[in-house]
Amino acid sequence: MLSSFAKSGACIILALSLSGYAQDDPKTRIKTIRDLAKGGVPDLPKITPYLSDADSVVRVEAVKAITDIGTQASLDPLVKALSDNDPEVQIRAIDGIVNFYVPGYIKTGMTASLRRAGTSIKGHFTDTNDQVIDPYIQVRPDVIEGLGKVARGGSNMDSRADAARALGILRGRAAIPDLVQALHSKDDDVIYESLIALQKIRDPSAGPQIAFLVHDLKPRVQIAAIDTLGLLQDRSAIPQIRDVLDRTHDAKVRRSALASLAMMPDPQTHGVFLAHLIDHDDDMRAAAAEGLARSKQEQDAAQIHTSYIGEPKTKSKLAEAFALVNLGNRDSDQQAPLYYLITQLDSRSYHDVAQAYLIELARDPAVRSALYPYIQRGNATKDEKIGFARVLGASGGPDSVPYLETLSKDSDTDVEQEGVRALRNLHARVG
């Protein structure tokens, strides 16, 4: 009897061993996942089941491995992981998805700073929040849908904020209702990231649903809300923003309010811009010049020109140059405002500002025609060529194709790549 029992026990042990009983140890399962990850795409189906593991540490390891494999085949399991109830799994899945569309993102996203202490995790965003995919990149609808669900109701506030940031980077227009719902969160990070995402998506329909944050008590949220309303050109918010401009004692909020009004000039604010063109604060002068530029009242050109000639600060001088070009100055001499904007493409500090102004100006075919000779000149610098490519990729028309084709064949590899990228963006916009 005892011998029979012993034999039976031995058989059970052998069966458990053969069935992978040792896998009950999370460390062993993690080692298995890491070994499978070395096999790449062919072993991806063997890793995916670990997303249903009872131990969150194992599920985290599975998401990391799937992200590292990083092909399109990784998207399905990463979207599945968005539904996990563990915030670290969600965050790593979010960043893994973005990393597919923006290679290298996991080195800068929240994942890079995640630390686990017992059952809680801690992480923080980098200060940089200007990433966004090119227009020609198409994101799968189920990816946006999954991220939207996390933004409005993720497992914790960090994962919700991370999902909102991801939606901005991926231009997730279909998730606007989720982002609007997230604005009603009590968490500043979730609100802030949702506002920045709406800025990147640029759908004006969201504007009226943001205005309630104009008077938020947290300056970071208030400024982001004011900036977003300006970028979305929600004119119904002009009285509220004007009220903030008149009442606030916070210099940053004041600058944001005037800059927002400058994005949507209106007869009722024209006098405000003229008054601030001589403000002692160069940020205010810059915003005022932008407002006058977009107001397009020719009689303002003389006063703006006077300010431009005597302007000591680069930021406001660039804005005044932008205004003069927008009001019709297409001169090409070395003292011309358009030439000044182009030369600042070489500036380490103001390259992005000059580029943004040129992108807006180049929507006008007359300005593009004035830009083309600068592109063709033999002494254009590398940074200028890259800037030209980005400007025409964002705002060019069919007339821009020959110039971008030339840049796409440039002897400098960086210029060549920007030229190719710009052509793809141009074709995505205009066909």
C-alpha cells in the first residue's frame, strides 16, 4: 500500500515538473519572458499570454519585452495591456505604443522614471512636451480608442495623465471627448496633459468646453487653458481672456492672455495690441505685434516698422518682422523683415520661433514665392535648408514640390532626410 502511494506521489511530482510547475515562481516566469524576447517577433505569441499572469511584476516584464520587440505585431498585445488594472502595466503599455510611432520615446516618457515601491509606483514627466507625429503617419483607431479610455478612467492619475500626453503626440482626434472628460479631473497633471493634447490635435470644436478653466486657481492649468483657447481660436472666450488680462497680477498669466488674444484678433482687441506694442515687457510687445499681424490693418504697418527698427530684443523683433511680412512687406534686401526671419533659422535660441512664424506666413502663396529665391541661393546654410523644408512641408502647396525635391537630394544627409520627410507631409496634406 505504501509502495503504491509512493509510486503515485512520484508520478504526481514528475507530472507537475513536466507541466512546468516551476513556472509558479514569478522569477522563473520573468526569466522565461526574457529568454523568449531574445527570439524577437517569432516568439511574440509565446510572450503575450503572460499579459494575463496573476502577478503584476510578470505582466510588467511581458509589456517591456513586447515593447522591446517593437514591430507592428507588438501593437495588439500592447493595446490589450491598456486594460490592465495595474498602473505600471498601463503606463509601460502607453509608452510602448507611442514608442512604436515615435522610436526612442520610452527613453523620455514616464516609463524612463518609473520606480516601484511595494504596491505603489512613482514617476514623473520630462519638461519637454512638444513631440507630435508627422501628418503622414496614420495611427490605428483601436490605439486611440484604448488610450482614450485610459485618459478618462485609468487605474491611477499617473496613467491617465500619461495616456493624455500620448493622445497629443499621436494626434488622437477621435479621443477628444475622452480628453474633455479628463479636464474635469481633480488632478492637475491630468488636466494639464489633456489641455496640451488638445493644443496638438487642434480641433476648434473642443474650445467651448475648455473655457471653464480660464480662471483656474492653479497658474499652470490657467495658462495652459488660455493658450489652448487661443490656439483653437475660440472667439467666444475673448471676453473672459480679456478679463484675465485686465485683472491678473501674474506676469506669466498676463503674457499668456495677450498671446492668446493675438491668435484670434478681433476689432474689440485691436486697441489692446496697439497699446502693448510699446510695453516694457518684450513678451508683451511680441504678443502685441502678433495680434496686429493677424489683424491685417495696413495702417498699423508704419507704427510696427518704427518699433521694428528700434527693437532691442530678438523675440519681439521677430514678432514685428512677422507682422510686417504679414502686412505685405515682401522685400528681399538684407534689411528686410523676411530676411531677418530667415537668418534666425540659424539661431540656437530662436530657431523654433522663426520657423513657426515662417510656417504661418508660407500659407500665403505670395510669401512662398518670396521665399523660393532664398532656398535657391547657393549660400543657404544647413539650418536654413532644414528650416525651409519644415516650413514648406507644413504650409507649402503644389508649387513647393520642385523646391522640396531639390532639398530631398541635398548632399547633406540631414537636409536630404528633412526634404524627404517634408515631401511626405506635403503630399499627406494636399495629395
